[in-house]
Amino acid sequence: MTTIGLLHPGEMGSMVGAAVRSGGSRVLWAGEGRSAATRKRATDAGLEDAGSLAALVRASEVIVAVCPPAAAAELAEQVSKLRFAGTYVDGNAVSPATAREIGGIVEKGGAMFVDGGIIGPPPVKPGTTRLYLSGKSAERMAALLTAGPLAAIVVPGGPGAASTVKMAYASWTKGSAALLLASCALAAAEGVEESLVREWKISQPELSARAESAAKGNSRKAWRFIGEMEEIAATFAAAGLPDDFHKGAAEIYQRMAIYKEGPAPSFADVLRALAPRRPA
Amino acid sequence: MTTIGLLHPGEMGSMVGAAVRSGGSRVLWAGEGRSAATRKRATDAGLEDAGSLAALVRASEVIVAVCPPAAAAELAEQVSKLRFAGTYVDGNAVSPATAREIGGIVEKGGAMFVDGGIIGPPPVKPGTTRLYLSGKSAERMAALLTAGPLAAIVVPGGPGAASTVKMAYASWTKGSAALLLASCALAAAEGVEESLVREWKISQPELSARAESAAKGNSRKAWRFIGEMEEIAATFAAAGLPDDFHKGAAEIYQRMAIYKEGPAPSFADVLRALAPRRPA
């Protein structure tokens, strides 16, 4: 039985932990200093509280990191300082350059690095969620982490390749959702929403529903997407592609970040938040 | 019978002219100084050559302008200087601010201004193409220009409203096509295209075909889209929305502008043109 440390049990991380646990591994988390909501998610997922990060690092053969992109390098630093010498799987939505930086950090501490990227919702139902992995130990980690509803898939090309798959994938899904909301916000702000929606009914019959579901599905999570859009922009720039699309998308999700908590906004609320009418 | 001047019979303009002619109007064009290709299109569409622009202006009660967005204001200036005193319909893909500027130009010369925006391909088959119109004489122009396969639709809100419908519509169609091609170009440039395409097969089964059709459908026309993306970016900025998406899209179409003439490129060619591998 392999002991895996899961950092940290957020919405995605807790379900990844539960999936991996269902495959027969022991899964630890580090409860020290975490919120009551995180504790509840970890407990519901059947994860075992190791207490401190240091205790988790000592007890784990593998660490799987799942956290917001902006926190990924800092988390790797903390683990590296504790001289973690197992295999560190970074599953975060970061650019390949950030992934390789994280690899350097954990290797300095003595660990082996595997780059990862998760595509799909938190794995609850089979077939929805894939963990892409690249780097030297990717095959071994794929065998270990393919468990329950989670499928792990190896990407050739070394550290950074798995993150690139994630960046390219999300560049469309989250980038196009932001663009579509911006298009609607323009029409609403300029008073031509009805004409646009009528035209869509004729020539783009799926777009109105898609826009409303982009608002509904992303308003609570938008705050988390800002950092991811910045990582995607950096990925595009490093490949010689324009980084503007995802700078725009980051700005859209920034304006939606007000919906992190509180009641779900209406579609019209979201459009107004995106293009607030300034006093004439 | 109303005499309508059509400036100029490009791919879109010639078919708009033919549609309007099929409704019983006499449609003129100004052949002086135009290319053989334009003359062939105009002749095939059954348009009547008035000779010079001045002759067209003298003979026309209505002028319909259909040209690349960057040429729209200059064309209005030329018509205005010739003291055109009929109704000037600007059907170009310009921002509402540019449309109102064009309105001011032609009104100074004595004309009435109607703002317009065309959505759909050149009108050949019924039901594909709509000419949105706004401004004081929009109703009258809609009755005149709804003809054959072309449907004209009034947008409430005065000059600029019809252009805004066009901008909001194209912000998604052409903006998302550029974004999708950029996502593919990233995956190709970084060597993970196969993994991305496999993931798409599972979770976004329509995207590969959509990307290939975006490359195929837009490579010859990309040069024309650059100015339109710039007009959309300006429209977003004026509404307080991020203009980055369409600055990025303009850059993508700029890189595809090399395909204006010559043989149609392969999908792989287009992706390479978007993210050229630099020497290591």
C-alpha cells in the first residue's frame, strides 16, 4: 500500500484524494491551520489527517499537489524545505515554464518530479476526469493514480508537456466562455441584446443557452480562473502566440470574482458586472 | 423603381447588389478604375456600370456601401464631397463610433444616414443573410433592401445600433475562431497536439473539426478580418470591456493574411504560420 499526501483537499483535491484512495492507496492530508470547510471535505473524502505538513512529508512516498495556480510554486518550496525525497506530482493549472520551475524546486529538496494537469470536473463519475502526467516517473505515477473515477494518462515530452495539454485545453474552454460573456455584455451594455439573441436563434441556435450556462457555471469559480488565465497568457507568449486573449479572459473573471460567495447572480447581473454603465 | 448605387461589388457587395436588383431596384456600380475581377463580379450580378463615382452619386437615390472596414470612412468622404443628397446606407463591419462618424460625414454633404451591418455569407440562398439597419430612415430602407435572398431588419436605438449588433455577433464568431486556432497552434508548437486531440475526442468531440474548418474557411479571408477585429476591439473598449480578445484575434488573422492568394494551406501549415518555431 502506497502512502500519498494530498495538498490540499479543495473541491478538486478532495475528490482526487477519494478516487486515489478507492484504488487502494492510503491518502493523507495536512489539517494544521486549514479551514473547517476543508476539514469537512477531507473527512467526507475519507482522507487521513497527518497533522502538520512536516508530518505529511515524512509519511508520504508520493505527494500530489492540487491548489490554485498562484500558490503552486510556494507550496513546492514548503515541501522542498522539508527535504521531501519521494515523488512530487504537481497537478496544477500552470504554464509549462512554471511547472518546470516547480520541478527544479522539489528536485533541489531531493524529490523526483512529475508534471501534471487535470482536465474535467472533480472526479466523482467515471469517464469525466483525466490527470495528464509527463516526466520520468509519469508511467509509474499513472499506474498508481488511475483509480476509481480518475484516469491518469501519460503525455510524451518530459516535464511541462502535461501542463501544456492542460493550458491548451483550458485556453479554449475558459477563454471562449469569457469571450462569449463579453460579447453578451457588449450587446447588453449597448441596448442591442434582443437583436443579438434573435440573430443567434437563427444562425447560432446554441449560443444563448451556452452563454447563460457560462455565467451560471463560472460565477462562483471565476476568482480561481484569474491565475489560470495568467498562466495561459504566459504559455502563449512563450510559444510566440498572442497573450491578449487570456489577458482579456483574466479581466472578465476578475470582474466576476465578486460572486465567490453569496447568492448566485442572474445572467443580467453578470453582464452588468462585466460592463458597468458609467455615468453619462 | 428606385436607383441604388452599390459601392463596391466585392464578394459580399456584388451579391447584395444582385439580391436588391431581384427586388425590382435598378442597381448601379462605378466601374472607373476598378479591377477586372470586380467588373466580372458586377457584370455577373447584373449591376449597371455608371462609370465614375460622380455619375453614380448623381444617378442614385440610395447608396449602399459595402467595403473593408478600414476604407469605410474614406469612401463616405468621397461621396460626401460629391454632395450626395439621398440616403446613405453604411453596411460595413465598423464600430458604432465609426458608424456615427461616417453618418456625420455624409450628413455634412447633404445625405440622410442609415447605419447597417451584414450578418451571414454573401446572400445567394434565402435565409442565410441579414442586413441590420438603424437610424431615422431604417424602416424605409428595410422595405427597399429586403429583396431576394437578403432580409433587412430594423434595430431600435438610432445610428450605431445596427453596427453594434454586427460587432457583438462577429466578436464571437471571428473571435472564437481565432482563439481556437491559437489553442491548436500552441499544442502543435509544443508537441502535444496528439494528446489534445485525444482529449477533445472524449470531452469536446466537435472541436477538431471546428478548428480545421476555421482554418479552411478563414485562411483566404483573414486579411479582411484584421480591420474588423480592430473595430471590435474599439467597440469593446468604448463599452468599458477588455479589448484584448480582439487585439489577439487581429494578430492571429494578421499572421494568416499570407494566404490571401495562392493555394489553400493545410491545417498544419496554418498552425505553423501562427506559431513559427524560432531557432533554439
